[in-house]
Amino acid sequence: MPKIPPASTRTPLPFYWPKGVSRDLRVPRISLDDNLTASAQRYPDKAAIIYAGASSSYAQLLAQVEALAGFLQQRLQLAPGQRVLLQSQNCPQFVIACYAIYRAGGVVVPVSAMTTATELRYYADNSGARLAIVAQELLASAQPCVDEGLLDAVLVHAYSDALPASPPDALPEVVTAPRLPLPAGPYHGFAAALALQLAPGPRVAQADMLATIPYTSGTTGHPKGCMHSHHSVLASLTGSRLWRGFNDDLVFLSVAPMFHMLGTQYGMNMPIAVGGTVVMMPRWDALLAATLIERHQVTAWTAPPSMVIDLFSQAAAHGLDLSSLAMLAGGGAAMPEAVSQMLAERYGLHYSEGYGLTETAAFLHANPPGHTKRQCLGVPTQGVHSMIVDPETLEELPAGEVGELVSSGEQVMQGYWRNDEANREAFFERHGRRYFRTGDLASVDEDGYYFMRDRLKRMINANGYKVWPAEVENMLYSHPAVLEACVIAVPDAKRGESVKALLVLRPGAQASADEIIGWSREQMAAYKVPRAVDFLAALPKSATGKIQWRALQEAAQQAAASSLSLHTEHP
């Protein structure tokens, strides 16, 4: 195995490399909960979380985390390494629960708040979690898991417990709803658990222990758990902190769902790591977001282009001041050139596009500050080694040629949970490094900047959410009227891509597009639900009987492009 040369013998840093940032990444050998303890010691009275007008200091947050960790250990018998499902919208309780699980040595399994009971059953069964922490409006999805013996206990919280007496802004009804009585059985109140103030045992979490298993859907139709240790999550955090210069003056607007790796890292872990402040939103509201930025002097935000466009439109319409924003970053879809130019000229902001995956704990590539290229994935950051390879031979390709993007770095996951086959397909070794196959087709230019070209896998990127057609197809096949199904991506001006289902009905069966869409909403998370449904007499197939999804997708995209051309053509 060839040795990696020391930094002193390598090529000089490229012209765009951030000043003062090493090429190598040095990650502290700690656990994530150590960051909270350190920040609470340095800034005990500083606001850690601002939520609907209520402020929690670092000292208060640490005390709540310790109390919940003690409850998990003493009353619910959480042992080191055991998995805990966490399902909630953004709220202080999500942060408390997450860090309490870390503190107790457990493993967080974050689950989308849009997950149905059927999907939650799979997560509980596959992860082996015996405990769950859920928001009260989501309890109905967890109860079948208890009834079937998959879960031993459920801890339930109400968002309203974190609200001040008179919130300054209008909030969704689900957030203001009072705490409800719990059903009979192994159900425990979150607030009551905190009130007991049980002390946790000695610290057990270590850098190489599992910290979290976020799930990402797979091409087989079954979601796959990504095993991240405290170290891999911290590697991503450390790299991003140094690259972007985050420190204790960070005030971050937390909008991305915290069950998503982007929201976990930037809406929670990063501010806690540097002693900054999280300004938290339960769900997206552009006018409220602009109001909060002005009110709390928010300095940083990560969001897809659709949210950025929405935010600045509302701010302009209502005369709100967004001048405190110093860092605006995102990905998931290319930022339109005209919008990038407007941000730069009117606000002095350079939207920094980057690249990361659930499998890489979000941060992998980024555009260098002061040297950004628009509609670009950026460059590999500290300690990250990326290259473009031939998808068949895995041989490296020269600059300008399109191939599969593969990456190696300390933030790359340990592997997929209990999925040896997926791990064999996802990793290979080259030059003494373990590379992860992203499944994305890209190219690299002469300067080392990477550009997305296509997707090797059949993933649909719906406003930053990954949707795998095979998973949606599997659910559609369970509809009694559906004989065949093919799910494709269609262009969407706001979401980047949307889900479309092409269906063949069973002989004699009847169904409308609205009926299929309504049924789908009951079976799967909202972002997976087809936004359009077409019925065909037959689906095109190859000589081996495989549905030719690519031909269907290309035809749909050409039709969408023609429609756009007709709408934009001048007389």
C-alpha cells in the first residue's frame, strides 16, 4: 500500500485556498456532547437557542441535556451503543434529546417528521431501536411500533412547552397546541422527565463510537442507515468551521429540518461547537425568516436556491434589513445566474454552493471564500481527496471528462448499517485511501473545481430532499389498481425536480390522478408523493423486460423544456 506523502513534500496550496487553513484536517478526539459542555463552561449565560421569542442559555441547555440523559439511563435503561429514534420538527426539545442521547452513549436515529407509520416501522425494525422520542402530533405513528413489540418505550414532547407566555410571532397550530394526556402504556412525558433532574452516569461516548444513523433511501427501494461516529461528524464540523471561519459570534438561522444532516450539522452541531446562537424556526416561512434575521442579527444561513429567492423577495417587499448576513451557502440545485448576480450587487453576498451527502456528514466540497465559481460544487476541502473515475473501470479520468465523483475523507461514514452488499458497491481502495462512490456524474476543471453533470443513480432531488424512484414505485405497486409503475424526475422551476408517476392500471381497474396522489399522501412522506400522475397503456421495456425509465424521463424533460420555451418565447 503506497504511503501518503507528508504535507511538506506535497504540491503547494492552490491560489484559491483559504488563508490560514491547512491542507490537512486535524480533528479533536472528543465526542459531540463534549462540545456542549465546553461551550457551557465558556459562555454559561449566552443564548444557545432562540425559539419563538424564548431564549435558552448554554447553562440551561446543558442542565436539561444532563437531566434527560439521566432519565434515559435510569428509567428507560438506555445502554451505550443502543439506538434511539428521534422524530420531531425543529424545536429546542430536538436539540436536548439529541445531545442527551450522545451524553448517555446512545446512537441517534433521526427520522423525518413526515414519516408515516409504515415507514417508521421499517426504521425501528432495521435500526434495532427500542426507544423513541417523538413530538406529540407524531405519536400516532409510533404507537403501532409499541403495539407490535418493536419499541419498548416512547418519550413524548409538546412544542408549546418551549414557548414563552406571549410568542412575538404567529405560529402554526401544531406548535402552540397544549400538552396532551398520554395514552396508557410505556409512554413518558418529556417535560416530566426533565423535572426529575436525574443525574447521568460517567461519560461513556468516545470519538470512534457510533453517534448517529441517519437514513438515506437506496436504489433497492429500502432506506439505508449511514453509520457516523462522533469523529466523522466532528470531521465535517471542523472542516466547515475552519473553511468558513465560524467562531463564537455565529448567529445561525436554523430552517433546514434537523432530522436532515444539513439541519443537524448547521442548525445545531455547528453553533454549539463554536459557542454561537441558533435562531430556530419550526418550519419554513419566508417573511418570518426575514423578520428573524433582522431582529436577531443573524450572520449565517444555509438553504437551497428556492428558499433564498423566496426570502429576499419577502424582505424587499416588506422593507426588512438583511445586512447582518455575512455567509449564505447551500446546494441541492444550481443557483440561477441572475439571482447570484442580484445577491452580489444588491447585498454584497456571494452564494457559496457546495457539495455533501448524508454519507459524508454534509460537508465535503465547498467554494473557496473570495474565489467562487457559480453553479459549481466547489473544491475538495481539508483532508478530502476526490477524483473523477470511469464508473465501469474506476480508473481516474482527466480534467474535463465526465465520470463518477468519488471521495475519501474522515467525514465519510463507516458504512451502511447492516448492509454488506451496499457497502461492497459503495467503497473501493486506491492509493492507500478508502473511496466512497457518490453515484453522481461530474467533471473537474483545470483549477480543481468540480461541476455536477448528471446522476449515475436514479435519484430525484426534490428541493434538497432525496427521493429514490424504486422506493416510491414499491409503494405504488401496493395500490390495488396499479399494474406497473415508473417514477421519474421532471424539471420544477422552484423545487429543482419533482416526482412524476407513470402508471399502467390493472385490466378493469379505474383510478384518477387525484386519487393516486391522495392515496400516496397516506403511504409515504410528503416530499416523496408524486406531484403528477400519467396513465399509459404500456411502459416501454428492454429486450430483457426492464422498464426503460431513462427514455421516459428524457421524453418528459424534453416536453417540459418545450413547454418552457413556448411560455418564454417573445412574439
